[in-house]
Amino acid sequence: MGIKTKTGVYVCHCGSNIAATVDVEDVTTFAARLPHVKTARHYPYMCSDPGQGLIRQDIRDKGLNRIVVAACSPRIHENTFRRTLEEAGLNPYCLEMANIREQCSWVHGDRSGATAKARKTVAAAAARARLLEPLQQKEVPVEPAVLVLGGGIAGIQCALDVAGAGFTVYLVEKEPSIGGRMAQLDKTFPTLDCSACILTPRMVDAAAHPRIELLSYSCLEEVSGYAGNFSVRVRKKARYVDADRCTGCGDCARECRLAGRVPSSFDLGLGRRSAIYRPFPQAVPAHYTIDRQRCLFLTKGRCGDAPPCVQVCSPGAIDFEQRDEVVELKVGAIVVATGCDLFDPSRKPEYGYRDYNNVITAMELERLLSASGPTEGSVVLGEGEDASVPRDIAFIKCVGSRDKSAGSEHCSKVCCMYTAKLAHLLGEKVPGASIRVYYMDVRASGKGYEEFYDRVRREGVRYIRGSPSEIFQRGSRLVVKVEDTLASTPLEDEVDMVVLAVGLEARGDAGRIVDMLRLSRSADGFFLEAHPKLAPVDTAVDGIYLAGACQAPKDIPDTVAQAKAAAASALGLLSAGRIKVGAEVCVVNEETCRGCGYCVQICPYGAVELAFSERYSHETALVNEVLCKGCGACAAACFSGSMQQRSFRDEHILSQVAVLGSKGKGDQV
Amino acid sequence: MEERFEPNIVAFLCNWCSYAGADLAGTSRMQYPPNVHIVRVMCTGRINPLFVVNAFQQGADGVLVSGCHPGECHYREGNYHARRRFTLLRELLVFTGVDRRRFNMSWVSASEGAKWREVVREAVEMAREAGPFEQFRREMIGW
């Protein structure tokens, strides 16, 4: 028989968070009578330094070798208390937490019911703690490289910070150029900096950085491995243009037979381009790409007698033989910065976005205002002789935000400010324009935001509180039907143009990323952070971090801040150079294992293999502890119970079930 | 007045989705009955069907298994294994005469605190309707 189990039980009040609903003294007295419990105490804040000190002291003085902390969720403080054990010289895996806050005091109002449940929870934890074994973590080296997914401002900033610290970065962008949403903007609020002017130097820096490998026009195919050692497959899509030869002169685009006939997605269809194109003039990388869905030669097999792009390209960069290339990368950390989609206003048919040409989205206005946009910065509606400059302009806010009927309950955070900015810019571009903004609330919390909103109102932009119910045509003009809810007056406002301040939403293909990286999503569809307050850039998967609008709608300053935070988190992992891998992995009892191999088949990580055991003279399963992620699937599948998961052995779980399943209050363990 | 029967339910929750969802219900102060006692495992794929049977043997009136939504398993496919096992186990339990309402399976993600509350409320209600469960009880188990 081994060393006698001496358990200490520590019940936390968490101020009044637990103590108000659970009788902590009763639970402590009860715990003291449990088998193998040597001591039981309660304390206002177990996680505080004196609280932890209490545990350390008892471990040293009373020779405790198992600790039960009845407090908050293990997802919050398990690591804190494991360190406490370690500091007192006890193996950190000899800890068991009883969750009597999130899953007890906070969800039950009735004191006697909550106290009875807390008793049982503590008894089950003590029963399990008795069986826990000391475990050791393994250390493995970390790949000194980071994969950054998404080349918007978040990805660019993160890549620059990581590369600046001396590590390799692979920056993957699905579009032909990096730049993302910010590249599409004309000016940025509240300072009215020209978006391209502040962004393009960063884009160039990222592309020119010796430690940043830019993989534009590429997409993620597969991810395997774990924190510190991810293996990633990236598909570099064929551009049909030799990047080494292309000088970016643009002769090919001018001569293309489809020149001016392909809608430009960068300009949201407002402008037209060729089949061979560069999304915008400041694109990085600067070389051209052939649109494989549009190019006559690629779709029809011929383009006149010969494709004119090939004829005019003097460096001979056009290469129709080019194929997609799949590259394998090894990285230690992954930063997801895949951004967001814009709400499609045709989902609110009452605004007539599909029916009327002069109902446009804010991003479309952004492109019209941009000097490098389809109209070179002038705000005109219609083409040719019908072209006219709008005089009366209405903005409608919260289109696809705070709108349950449209399926998006969240506030998109940026629309209030970009509406103010666009209203200001329109006032500059169209002198004498009359601009009104229909709003529900104005949320201008941010440095200089309220001041900017104030300025825009003083400039003559009228803010009218009301959410329009309908937009319809009257002659050549549009009518916005709305109730001014402050004046309680129904209005029919005749305007020349309506701008819809569309909200931000999760990417349509976010599910693909979730599947590949095993991330979670919050109810609004955005990627879920590990903790909303304390781990806003971490995810549930170690070594994978979030930056920018893929986590929640964000403006540029917040995006950049989060990108820098994600870079710092990734750098923390990389600069440590080594990472400890899970101790709660699976283990085989070679003596009883008959080598059926069912565990080999069920393991999703290829961590189990069959090998001949010299000692027992038959084939047995063998677990690679570095590859094992500790899910326990093999343990549940094993017919003979030979495969077990450390800390989650059958007897661990059954010890809890024995207490929790019993009708009693947990006293007869 | 006759005292209302309070069923005792054992719930097996995966660490990444449902346990986190149950934590979220707490953080959001959502109220639900205290009849459900949670056993945390890393993945629903770890749950041996015999754990469920054992819970009934110990005296549980109901058992609940909850994990990540299909396709969202932290370990890729553990919840698919669980789904197969427990669909089968449920039918087997019903075959042996166990009331269908005693054993439930659900998918609760880390962001679905409200769903967890509903799952608990329903499980408690169903087990209450089914009444005390005695058929599987054993004083000692030799497993």
C-alpha cells in the first residue's frame, strides 16, 4: 500500500458570490467528516495570496497530498491552484476543483438546495481527488514561426510585430492583394486620415520584410498538430502570371479583350476591370492576376487568334500553364485575422436596395468618395446623360444591426462613426447638400468620437430619431417613410440618394475555419475568445489567437490593438522556445491489452499504434504522448479497460458517479 | 400537501462546449433547478456507456450527456462516437424497460448558457414525470 491519502478541502466564499447562496460553513463542516479528509477550511477569497498561502501552509504543516478547492469553475482558476500546489512542493495534478460558483451558487436561488448540491459536489471532488495520481508534463520545442490568416490591417500589424521580434511569419491572404477592408475605405474616423495613405506603407513594409513570407491569393487547406508544432497546408492559387517577371506595368489589363467589362469586386461592382487585373492601384503584391472565372482563354480555350495579354507583355510573364501549388508549413502559433462580412441589405427588402439604383450601402459610398475609386472621387448617380449629383441624401443606420428580425442582434460598433464620417465627407464633396441621418441611438464611445459626432452635427447634418419602415419611388426621387420618434411625427422624406449603414457580420465561410482550427463561435457567429474579459485574444485551442473583426465588430484602433495583443501572445509562446504538453494523456496497461487495435482506429490524432511488447510477448497498443491530445476516445472504446486516460480513468469518473448518483446528500462515500 | 418528487440527475459534460456553456449560464446568473450534478470529462467521446448504466445503478433517476454540436468537437469527432453510442444505448435502455425520459443527450455550445438552462429544466421535468428509478439500483457494485 502506498502513502496514506491526506486531503485538504478549501471552500471559498468568493466574497458573497458563493457565500450568499451556499452555506460555506456547513459545507466545510460536512467536508471535514468525509473519508481521507484531514482538514477543511473556508476563506473569503481562496484565490487571493493569503488564501493560497493557507493551502501552501497546510500542505507543508499537515503533510496534505491531495487538495480540493471548492470555488469557481476549473476553467478559471485550475491553473492558479495548480501553481499553489507546485509552490508547496506538491504535484500540481493532485488538485481537484469543485465548481460551486458557476454551476451552483450563481444558478440556484434556494439556499438549502444550493448548499445540498455544494455538499455533494465537494464529496464527489474529494472522492475523485483521492484517486488522482501525480503526473508529469512533457516539454517539446516550439517552431519559431507564426501563421497569420488574413492580410487586413489586423493581419498586417500582427505580422509586422511578430517579424519585428525576430520570428518568421507566413501571412496568408485569400485575395490577390493584402489590405482588406481598410484598403476599401476613403477616410478614417475621427481624424479623417486618408485610409490608403496610412495603410499602404504598412502593406509595403509587410511585403518587404525579410522575415514575412507573403502568401497572397492563397487559402488554408488543412491544419494539424498542436500549440508549438502546427503543420499547415496552404494552397497558393494559380495567378497565371509569373510573379518574378511581372513588373505591374498594366499593359495586359489595358489590352485585355474584356477590359472595362468585368465588375470589380473591390469596388463592389460599381467599377469595371479586365479579366487580368490588380484589385486596386496600390495593391501589394503589385503583380497582376488572371480571373480564372472570366478569362476567355481559360474559360473558352481561345481568345481571338492569341490572347492580347500574352502579346503585349514584354517580360513574358503570362503563363497559362501555371497550376495551384500546395505548400506545407511548420508553425508554432496561428493568429486568425480573417475579418468580417458586410450585411447584405437585400435581406431587408423594404429598403429597396435591389430595386433602386440610388439606394447604396455605406461601403459603396466609400468607393465613390475614394480618389482611386470608380468615379475618381466624385459622387454621381447614374451614367452618361442621366448622371446627376444628389442634393438630398438620407442615411439609415442600424441596417442589419440590433435587428432580431434580420437575424443580427448585435451592435456593429462602427456604423455610428462611419455614418458621421461619410456625412461629413459628402458635405465637403457636394456643397449645398442636405444630409439627414435616421438613427435609433448614436453610440460614439471612443477617443475623439463624441467630439467628431458633435462637429458633424454643427456642420449641418440633421439627426432624426427613427427607424424607416419603407423606401419607395415617387417620380425620379425616393421617399423615406419614417416616424420621427422624438417629435412623434410621421414623415415622408423625399431624397435623391439613400445610404444604408450596413452592419458587420461573421464571414460566410467562418464555419470552414472553425472546422479546420477547432474553434468555437459565439451566438452572433463571430469566433469565440477564451474569456471575454481576461483572455480576449486567446481561443479554447492553445496556440491559436484572434485579432480584429473576426472576433467581434471592431474599428481600426481596436483592431490594431488586438492585433498587437495577439502578436504579443504568440511571441510569448515562441520566445519561451519550449512548450509543456498535456499530462492528462492516455496510457495503456500492456499486460491486459490484447492488441485489438480498436483504439488505433478511433484516435483522431494518430497517436496510438500497435507494437510488439517484448515483456508480454504480444502486440499491444502504444500511445505517443506528444501527439495525444487527451480526449479519451480510445479509453471509451477499449473493450478490456486497458486503455485509460490519466486523471480521467474509469475509476476517477466512477468515483464521482458513485457520490453524485446516490440519493443521499453525499455523506456516505 | 404532498411533497414533490425531486429527481437526482447525473450529467456528463464535455469540457470545451457544454461545461463552458454551463459556466456561462452561471456567469449570466440564469436560474435552474439544483437537481443536476455535473461530471466533467474532456470529450463526450470519453464517456463509456457503462458510466451511464452505473449512474442508474447508484441511484440516479435520470442521466444527461451533453457535448459540442456535431461538427464542432474540440477533438474533431468525439461527439460523433458519442452520438452513435448513446443513440444505441438509449434504445437498449428502453428495451430493458427504462423510461425513455430518463436518459437524454443534447448539444450545448460554449456560448449557449440559455440552452443549458433549458436542457436542465427539461431533463428535470422529464425525470420528475418518470418518477423515482429503482430497477437498476445495487447496493454494491463489483465493477
